[in-house]
Amino acid sequence: MIQVYGIKNCDSVKKAIKFFKDNDLEYTLHDFKTQELDCSKLTSWLLHVDMKKLFNSRSTTYKNLNLKELNPNDDEKKEWLCKENLLIKRPVIEYNDKVIVGYNEDEYKKELI
């Protein structure tokens, strides 16, 4: 089963869910607004994807927290991701020990179908 992490009203998450529905792929959604993400999950994702890809430096949360001025290193970014799940680039897709960050239809077709 595909596990989707994100926010249900996020455009990229909506596109991913539409892709899964259109391709009859079963999924479950972990909504960051209603369910906290355990920091150990972030640690496991970072074994598969780079911090640059996972950390959303273009998000409203990033701007509101003035993180550009703080210029956090990767360890500090991980701490922020653990505290503020809305800093995670969305969606994060888990499937068969794979982690895909962001909406990428070509990658979904290659990895999930």
C-alpha cells in the first residue's frame, strides 16, 4: 500500500491523490495538520532522500519562522522538520522501501505502476 504524507488541501498532494485514484492505486493519507509525524520517520526518509529535497525552503512556514536569516545547517534543518512538519516538502510518498518527495508523475509511473 502507498503511504502519502502531506496536507489534503495542498495542490501537489491533490495531484498525487488524483494520480493514484486514476491508476487504481490504494493509498492512505497521513495529514500533517491532524497527525504529528514522529521524528524517527524523518530519519528514515533521510536515508533515501537528500535534506535539500525534503526541506521546503519556499514554504510560508519557512518564511514566517525567518529561517532564511538563521541559515540552518542540515542537523538544524532536521530539528526544524521534527518540530514543524509543514516545512516538509509535499507530498512524501512511501512505497516498498522507496521514498518520493514532491509530485512527479513520471517518477510515479516508473516506481508505482
